[in-house]
Amino acid sequence: MEIQPIFWFIPIASLLALLFAFYFFKQMMKASEGTVEMKRIAQYVREGAMSYIKQQYKIVSIVFIILAIIFGIMAYFGLQNNWVPFAFLTGGFFSGLSGFLGMKTATYASARTANAAKDSLNGALKIAFRSGAVMGLVVVGLGLLDISLWYLILNTFVENLDPIHKNLFITTTMLTFGMGASTQALFARVGGGIYTKAADVGADLVGKVEAGIPEDDHRNPATIADNVGDNVGDVAGMGADLYESYCGSILATAALGAAAFSTISIEQQTKAILAPMLIAAVGVVLSIIGIFLVRTKEGANMKNLLRSLSIGVNTSSILIAISTFAILYLLGIDNWFGLSISVIIGLLVGIVIGQSTEYFTSQSYNPTKKVALSGKTGPATVIISGLGNGMISTSIPVIAVVIGVIFSYMFASGFPLNLENISTGLYGIGISAVGMLSTLGITLATDAYGPIADNAGGNAEMCGLGEEVRKRTDALDSLGNTTAATGKGFAIGSAALTGLALLASYIEEIRIALIRLGQNILNIDGQMMETTKASFNDFMMYYNIHLMNPKVLVGMFLGAMMTFIFCGLTMNAVGTAAQAMVEEVRRQFREIKGILTGEAVPDYAKCVEISTKGAQRAMLLPSLLAIITPVLTGVFFGVTGVMGLLIGGLSTGFVMAIFMANSGGAWDNAKKYVEEGNLGGKGSEVHKATVVGDTVGDPFKDTSGPSLNILIKLMSMVAIIMAGLTASFSLL
């Protein structure tokens, strides 16, 4: 099948993203890393991060090899197509590579940001933000490159299929490399989250609360491990996470487009496949423009800094909204206007979720100030207030997603709500998810910027750079806390829309699996129908997927349960590793004389080792559970049970993830609000209470909460890859 000329814009855009990522990296490396002491601290962090990531990749590589062998065996017995093991491996490789490159950049950028803060706030912001942009551009660049390569490979080598069915085969096969990305992302998120929060909790509880020394003080043995954790959790983990969200939304939408437009014509079907890729490609170019717009003035407060970032993000969003109409009109796809509105709806949902997260987590607004104020009566009321704030904060994102789903569906399929044309409506939901993630290049930059600013503050504190420098890095760090919370909300919101698209894609994969197994005719209520011509509604009837079917209900309960088990395992893992860290820090204060007076150097390496071992041990069970559960559900309850599992996991996981991320973000910024001199400032009883709240919130916002959005998508991806097994065999 001939490749359309417009396709080549997609790999060109991916290379452009990688080129600008390299440019920003080289510009950052030209800046001075500062004094000898600043370089020494940065080297400690860099070595710790690289040591951890290498160890993690060794373990993940073993898991990937085992899974690839299993997929190869399934392909041999006709339960999967022969391309899947290779697609799975490339998805995991590019996901891991994007996280690694982003983390490597961040470890070089932090000291340079601190050094730039000696001269100006704008200079420090520019280095930190453009270093974060390296992560954003690497993710979208590698994602589009991987998608482009697989599209070319499968178009070239897949034969013996008519064009319509070849497109269906290509898109469902490409979708399977999303499982590799999701698996890698979950290990990165869970492992990195456990690492960073074990170190953070140990550093805060013993250093700040018990010893009364400042955050990031060089006398705290856990401070290097804490800085390392910011990079492996919030940079490498987030990069891998959003890589799989980005690719998953594009691939799921392409697969839905191949199904929805297959009955119209091969031309329309091909355009529906290319549309999400082209929107993402144009988004890359517009993200680069937005990155160059981010700057600020000296003495800027939090609202000024937030406005500086918003200018870049909002400009990119407005331009992609305008460009979408041109892209889909010039592409010549049917209902181009309605689908363009669906894309804009996705963008608006992302903006609403981001603004909502900012409101509920930033110290500039009342909800977080109230959490801080509750510290007057102790840590218990801080925790109660933060929990209540997090629960209330779920309302706006959920309502935004509900409205987004309904209207993106109707603009794609027609008004009023049309359940006869369900495949086109689902394509509209998928393309709205692509719209939300279309400007990921700059959106992720605002998120990856946070850990860089945090580490810059740590470097400034440990090297004694002075009050003015620390004031500037604190301002950037506080901004980073808010943008990180916003980024997590954005990632979770995109997971909800992508999860819905993957749910629909699962049915398409079941269709392909049945055809592969030789089941070309379906008996639906006594009527015979060709499998290739069956609609979504036909499959729902064939498998009796409705709310009164006990298999669906059982699956929904299992999906909801998975959310809580997963959170419990990761929270306990942080608690166990943090206990070991607390004991080690106390031991060093007790046994190494002169640490607190600055006459002796703490054993930083021992704390790094504790976090590394704790994370490596604890990340396996929750990650493997997410892979095994959809398989076992399919074996026992078939396609019907798996649909229930995915629905239960998606609905419960989405709300729980928002709650945890926002509670943790509010606790963190309540502490920052007090540290800025409010309610008694540092060292006060209110400060100690908010430190405890922040400690509780650490695994909420940086381990369990953000990992849930990967859990949602990974279970869907596993179900898609195992569709052949599920369609051929179930016990009940």
C-alpha cells in the first residue's frame, strides 16, 4: 500500500523535536556549573542517579526478555501475530530511553540553575525550563519516531491482506508496542517513586523535625539520596509515564479510526489513521515555539512565575486548536469540522484539569492556605484537612472528563447522542485524548522543570550560596511543586481518555484474534454475522456485556480492588524503605561525631544504597500484579470479565489518582507556604505540623497516585495483547 506524501511530515517532526532537544541540552551544558563544591555535590547526585537507573534497567530487562519469550510462544501457537514480541521490545526500549535522557539532562542542569540564580531569577528559570524541555521534546520525538518506523515496517512487510484489513492489522499490531511502553513506565514510576519518597521521608523526619536543620542541609545524610530520588522518580519516571500516554492515545485512536472508517473507503480509513499522528506532529512544532516564549522578570512572585509558564503553554494550545481545523480540512477526512471540535474539547479538558489542580494545590490559593492554617492545632488536623481537600478536588477533573467524553463523542458521531454510530463516536473520544496530549512537548517541560529547580535549591543550600540565591531557588522550587502537581493531574486526565479509547480498541483486538483463530462467523441471538462486519454493539451482544451479567460485575469489583491493592503495596513499600532510612540517618547522627557541627562528612552512599535496594525489591510485586491480573481475569471470566475489570480499574483508578496527587500536592505546598514566613515560618510548631503532613503526602503524590494512571493503561494493554488467549479459552 502506497505511503501518502503527507505521512513524511510525522517523522520529520519527530527529528525536529530531537534536534531541538539536543540544542537545548548543548546550550545548558555551556553554562557554568559553579564552584568546586557545587560540582562535587552535583556529581554525587549524578552518580547516584546513574547507579540506580542501571540497576533498575537490569531487572526490567530480565522481565522484558521473559515476556517477549511468552509472546513469541503465543505467536507460534497462533494466539498472537508474529510482530508483537518485537513491537513490545521497541516500546519498552524507547520509553526507557526517553526517561534516561531526560534524567541525564536534569542531573547536569541543577547545579547550573543554582549558579545562574546568583545573577538573576530569569537566567535560572531559563536554564531549568529549557532543560525540562529536553525531556518533553525527547518524549514526543522518540514517540513519533517509534510510531513512524512501525507504520513503515508493517506497510512494507505485511502482505496477503486487502488494503482495508491490512490497515486494521497494522494499527492493532502497532497498538501492542504500547504494552512495552506501559510496562517500562510502571517499573520506572513505582521504583523511582519508592526511591525518592523513602529518601525524602527519612530526610524530613530526622533532619527537619528531629535535628532541626534546614531542608537539603549538607549535614543530613539522606539529602543526596533525596536529590537523586527527584531525578529517578519525577524525571525518569514521569518521562516514561507520559511517553506511554502519548503513544497510547495516538495508537488507540489510529486503531479506532481504522475500524470506524473501514466501511466507508480505504482513502478515508487511511486518513483516519494518519489524523492523530499529524495532529501530534504539528503539536511538536508549536510546543517548540511555546518553549521560547517562557521568561520572567526579577522579583517575580508565584503568580508572575505561573503566568510566565502559562504564556508558553497557552500559546501552544491556542495555535494547535487553530491548526487542527486546517490539518483535518486539508487531510480531507469526513466530518473534519466535528472531529476538530473533539480535539479542542480534549485541549480544554486538559486546561481545566491543570487549572483545577493548580487551584487545589498552589499556596497562592485558599485550599492550600487552609491546610497550612490547620497546622495551628497540630499534624492530625493538617492530615485531615489535606485528605478533605484532595477528596473535594476530584470533582472538577471528573466533571471535565465526563463533559469532554460526551461532547467529543457527539461532535464525532452526531447530535443527539447516537449509539448506533458508536465506533465513530469512540474515535472522537480517542482524538480528544490526542488533542489533550498534542502539546506534550511543552506541557512535560513544565513538569520536568520542577525536580531540576528542587535540586538547584538543594545544591544552593548545601554549598551555602547565600540568602538571595536561596530565595530565588525557593521561588523556582515552589513553582516546580505546583507545575509538578499540574503535570500529574494532566497525566491522570489523559489516562482517563486514553483508557476509554483502549477499552474500545480491546474489542477491535478481539475481532482480529477471532479471525486469526478461524472464527469468521458469529452467532448473535440466532443470526449469523461475519466477524469482519460485526459492530461494537454486535460484540457487546455476542459476549453479553451488560451490567446484569455477573461476569461484568465481578470484573468491575476486581478492577476497583486492584486500585486499592496497588496503592497499598506501593504505600507500604515507601513506609518500609523510609523506616530503614530513618534508622540509618539516626545512626549516623549518633555514631559519626561532628556531623551536626559540620566537622564530619555524612555517609551519603549508605543512604543511596538503602533507597536503591528498597525500591528494587518493592517495585516487582505491584508491577507484576498489574500484568498478571488481566490475564487471570481473562482465563476465568473471558472477554466479559476483562471488560468489567478494565471499566472498574479505569473509573476507580482515575478518581483515586486525582485524590492522591492533589492531597499530596496541597500538603507539600502548605509546608512551603509556612516556610515563606507565614504562620510563624520555619521552625515553628505550625511548620513542624506541615512537615508531617508533607511526609504523609509524599507517597500520595509521587508514588501511588501517579502510578495509578499507568496501572489503568497497562491493564488495558495487557488485555489487548492477551486477546488471543482470552478469545480462545476461559473457564467460566
